[in-house]
Amino acid sequence: MGRPILLRHLPLRLKSTINLVLLLLLLIFGIPSNVHSSEVKPDTSKVATDTSKVKSDTSKVASDTSKVSSDISVLVTEEASSHAIHEELSRGERYFKGLLPVNRKFESCVSCHNLNHSDTLNWNPSAMDIAVKYKNKDFAAFQSAVMKPNGNKLAEVHKNFEIEDKDLKTVKYYLDNLATTGPPAVGPTVTQIILFTGLVVLLLLALLDLMFFHKIKFKTVPVLILLISLGLLTKMVATAAIDLGRTKDYAPDQPIKFSHKVHAGANRIDCKYCHHTAEFGKSAGIPSMQLCMNCHVLVREGSHSGKFEISKVIEANETQKPVQWIRIHNLPDHVFFSHAQHVGIAKVDCKQCHGPVAEMDIMRQNSDLSMGWCINCHRQTKVNFKDNAYYDNYKNLHDLIKSGKIDTIRAVNIGANDCMRCHY
């Protein structure tokens, strides 16, 4: 077989002629169909797919960008709104507390309307009272109450009060927020925290000196510091622990500023007129608003409180909504106590347990109501056997009195300190 003739072996002029002929054939007859179907189409489809994917990715990026932009816009709006709210609250608080205006020529709101609990009765409505009353009322009603108060007492107090509407609106905004959040929480005082911390530091220093440092020459000094600090800390902790179950001197703010000094003292209203179940029931009872209206149907303005407090009584009576009084004298669930036994039968005077109520503007718990206090009272209290038919069944004790063997019967002698009398 001879050697094959390759295109590169041909003369240059002949190669040019062949290339020209092939090019003419392609132009006349076109590209074969098998080339289009097998090679060109797959490439075109792939390009279309890639293009579609690029468009989809571009659309997704645009969507994400739009969402991020929207979120940023919302955050900026919320931050601006939060800042504006904070500024309004802060400005309203400063006006209420008298820090604004700088050239103020009238009394501050807080000088009359307490924000915190007070041991003495402030006859003016508290900040919380005002906040709750006007929370759901419009600014016009609040403005009228401040600038044109109803009642002689408030009109006299607010006579020289001047404030612009825009500033008064911030005060109402502050009070509306106070009605929602409530008054500030009451915790340990700064003095108590400093004292407790100081005693702990002294205790640790004295202990470290005894064990490691030995800087103090006389060993009795750190020992005394250690013992005194430990004793005071123990007393503070024990007192706080006892107070968890005993509430002597407890005097909470009530929903209506009711003064026993005015009613039981100045007006000489008998205790049992209001607490009318004391002689017959376990509880002394809380008077209904209908009973209060026996007097306040005529008495509509107090000499101390004006119309604000009495209006609460009238509103509660008209709406038939019970007043949520806060209970002061409260015994544990495992203790039985009956007012009927003490007031109705034993004829114990109210102030023996409750103290000088007729002198109290703010009702407070006079005794700690501990078990020891009750037992000591039973040991000391004399029982009137002669004029009380309830004690006729105690024949042995009556015979002992008649014979002169004993001259006094005390509560402990008739089983007052038996466990089952109070715990069963």
C-alpha cells in the first residue's frame, strides 16, 4: 500500500483552491442537521438555563435587599418613636417633680401628690390615684381638673398654678404611664444596705486578721469586732425573718383615705356601727358603701380631703363595685380566731388588741399578733364570771369563788390556752 497523501503535502496553491471549494459548499447547502441537533441545541439550552438562574439570583438579591431596607426603615422608625416617648415621659416626670420650669413660681405637683408611701396621712390624692382616675379620660378632662378644679379645697390649692397646655400634656402622659407600670418598688433603704455591707466587711477583716495577717497587736480587738459584727448581722437577719410572718406596725395605703381619727375620734362613731358583725361573727366585717352613704348622702366634701376621696365612696355605691380594701390584721391559716368569742362574750374592748384606733389617721397593726402575745393576754386577762350567763356552766369555778378560795378567774383558767381552742 502506498503512502497516504495528506493535505499538508499538497502544494499551497492547490490547498487554497480546496478550502475555497469547501467554503462554497457550506454556504450553498448549509450546516448539516445532525450538527444542529447534537451540538448547537444543547449549548443553547445550557445558556438559557444559566441565564434564567442568573435572573432568579438577581431577583432574590433584589428581594433580600428590599427586605433589609424595609427592616432598617422599621428599626429607625421604632428607635425614633421610642426616643420620642422617652423624652415625653422624662419631661412629664420633671414637670411633675418640680424640676421644670426653672423659674417655677408655684408648688410642684409632687409636693402635694405623693409618689411613695408616707407614714403620715397626706389628704391630697396620691399621684397613683390621679393616674388611675384619668388614665382613660381625654386631656380636656384632665386639664379641667387641674386648671379649674371642682371643690373649695382644690380651688384654693390650685389658685396660682400655671402651666402651658403642651407641658401639661407631658404630665398626663407621665401619669398615664404610671397608671400602667405602677409605683416604684419599695426595697431596703440605702442606710440598711450600707450598714449591712459595712458589718460584713468588718467581720471578714477581723476574721482574716485572726487567721492570716496578724496586724493587730491585741488579739482581743479583732475578736470583739468579730463578735459584735456577727451579733448585729444575726439580729438583722433574724428580724427580717420574723417580719415575714409578723406585721406589727403594718400600715398600707388604702384605696380610700379613711381616717379613724376623724370618724371614731372627732365624730365619735362607735366601732360596732361600722363593724357590726364583731359581736356575732368570726370577722368584725367591713362596712358596705350603703352604710357609708347614711352620712355621705349629705356630706359630699371633707374638710381635709375635699371631694376627691368622698367621690370614690359615691362612685362605688352607684356602680355597686366593691372597694378593694387591703387587709391589715391577718392571722395564719392554721389559726382560728373569733371576734364573737372575744367581743361578744368576753366583752374585750377593741383597743386592747387594735390599739388607740380613734387616734389613727392611717390604720396600722398595733400588736404583732404572735402566739406568745395571745398566750400572755390569756394569762393576764380577768374574766367577769358574775354578770355573764355564758360562764354559768363552770360550776366548779363558781363554787371556788363563793368559798373564797380564789377571787379571780383568768382566761387561762377556762382553757383559753388549750391547743385545740385555736388549732384544730
